[in-house]
Amino acid sequence: MLQQISCLHSARCLIEADELIELKAADANGQIKFIADLPIDGKYYVKEIYAPDGFVTTEEKQEFTFEYGDVNEPVMIYNFTFENEPTTVEITKADLTTGEEIPGAYLKVADKDGNVIDEWISTEEPHVIKELVVGKTYTLTETKPADGYVTAESIEFVIENTAEVQKHEMLDDVTKVKISKTDITGDVKIPGAKLTILDEDDQVVESWTSTNEPHYVEKLPIGKYTLREEQAPKGFVLSNDVIFEVVDTAEIQTVAMKDDTAKGKVIINKTDADNEEPLKGVEFELRDSDGKVLEKLVTDVAGHAESGLYEIATYKNGEFGDPIKYYLVETKALDGYTLDTTQHEIVFEYVDQNTPIIEVTKNLTNKEKIPENPGTPGNPGSNPKTGDDTNLWLPIALMLAAGSMVAGILFGSRKKKKLNKKED
């Protein structure tokens, strides 16, 4: 406390009005003693110029008139009491949208040199700090936001010389997360998926069923989370978990989970119709319903061929639609075999969310061609199939041998008759 004694006014005052006569500061006990040789009948006042640190300067003036007293009293004593009120600062930690107090935020107030004056955790009531020094600058800082909120920017404030409560408000925005459930392209929203957000302790934070609009979540505490698909919509395959992090920002954070559709595959096993031997090199075409060739397939040494992957159905606005029909057509058989002209219809039936590839297997056969003419020694007829080692001249040789035997028997009979005639 720093006080002055000044002259107020007097006709006999030898001092100008408001002239400073003496300036003193209070001692450790808050007391000040002015000892001054003042002109008699003068009017004077004592006034506080500066209050102690943390207190408000009072505007009060204590006036007195220095009058002549008893001759036995060489000193006239006047006692005055000044009362100072402390500065009072009220700090509110509130929701940006609702204006309601936010409990759980970690806050501190520091001076310009970084010295921490006060630290606390916000509650549902404003925080009060007293005796901050008038004229000094302080900084209010949020060191950790409440769960679901974003750290606010620091606030500087200057303590005013007033006994009124000085109010300062720090507003916190909430975290915002937008979660999209789309097809593999990321362009089409998928309704009907059952989704769950889990925290780092695998506790369920929120669950919902996807729609054609992104799901919006507020007040997720800053940290890492898992987005899990509990059930995929019909026609789709269950997605892997998506790990995402909510960071300390008021901007909308986006998370996307993509579901792929189940796919279909055609498997061909081609064998001989009679002996079930695999047929290598048989050619096929896989066509769509318009006859467009989607893929050409050729059987391997095991008589086996597999197509690529194809959509099993149409999808509209992310929802499963009509099954797609495909057609498998044999375009080239092996030499010596009859071409299979059947147009085999292929339809892939969706199984479940855990079956990404639906296989349709076609076990197909070819019959050997029947020769049009049996053939003769001079005209053996149709060529035998490759690899047939049957000796076609064997029956011919047998026929010739049989003919020789007949001729021998006839010849023998004639000779016997001639001998008989001679005997006769």
C-alpha cells in the first residue's frame, strides 16, 4: 500500500491544492505513519495511490482539518483505516455449443515469465482465483481437455484495478468423426451393415446400422479406436477391422470402411465320356447374357480350367439386386471327339459374408466320334484316334489264312476222287 497526504484547500493554507506533501508505503503490519509540520487550519486528505499486490486500489479519500488544540499537545494525531479488496478472477470452462460447464479439463494460469500461479481440474462450477496482481498479464492454458473435447487455444488476460469479479471464459469444441460405409470403390454408400466402435480396451463405444448417409459421432475422447463390421449386408463380404485415431482437432475427421462384393468363379473338369480320362486342350468361352465373350478357357493336362472372378449380381444404391447369368460354351473339341454344343448357364448363389468366392464346377464330357464307314483292306475308313495301336491288318490276315485252309481241303478232296477212279 502506498499512500500520500495532500493539501485539500484552505484560505490560510500555504500549500497549493492537491499538492503532494508526503508519500509513504505501508509496513509489514499494513501501517503508515505520516509526521508532517502542517499549517494550522488547513484541510488535508490521505489517499491510496497503489494497493498491495493482489488487491484493488481504493478511491476513498480520508479528509481532516489541522486545527489548533491544547497547548499541552504538541502533536495532533489522526487515525484512518483503509480497507483493500483482493482482485477476483472467475474462469469458466464451457462447451462451445451449449455454454455449459465442462468438468474434467486440466487447466493452469501462469504469469508472463511462465511461473504457474494456479492449477486445477474443471468442475461444474467456475474456478475462482484471488489476489492476481493488477496490471499484470496472465495466460490461461488447457493442458488436457475433458474426454470428448478438443484442447482450446490459450487465453491471455490483464488484471484490472477493480473489485468487481473479472470473468474469463474458455470454450471447448467437441471432437467430430464421420464414418462412411462404402463399396470397394469408395463411391457408393452401403446400407444395412452392422458396425461397432471399440476403444483401446475393446469396450463398445457405439453401435449402429449403416445407411446411405455417413454416420456422425461427436465427443469421442482423443485416442485410438477400432471400427468393426459385425455383419455385412447381403452380397458383400465381411470387412477387416479399421484402426483409426481421433486427434486433437475441431475439424471433422473422416473414417472409411469398404466392403467388397462376393465374386463368382467357374471351374471346368473335362473328361472322356467312356473312360473318364482327362482331355487336354478343349477350348471354351465364358459369355454374358448378351453373348459377349468375357474370357476364353483351355483345359490343362488334368482336363481342368478355371475362370477369373465375376460379379454374382447387380447392385443398385449399394444393395444386392438380381443374380447375373453367365454362359459357358465349348468352342473346340479334340480331334476324334464330338463338340459339346450345350450352352451351360452359370448362376452364382450368394452364400454368406464369410465366403468371398463362390465356385460353380462343371464336370463335362466328350464322346468319341463314330466312323461313318467301317473300312476295307483297300479303304481302312476313318483314321484311328491318336494313340490307338490296334492292328487293323490282323483280321485281314486271319481271313486270308482261313481261305487257304478251305482251298486246301477242296484240293485234297478232288485228288482222292481221282485216285479212286484209277482203282476202279
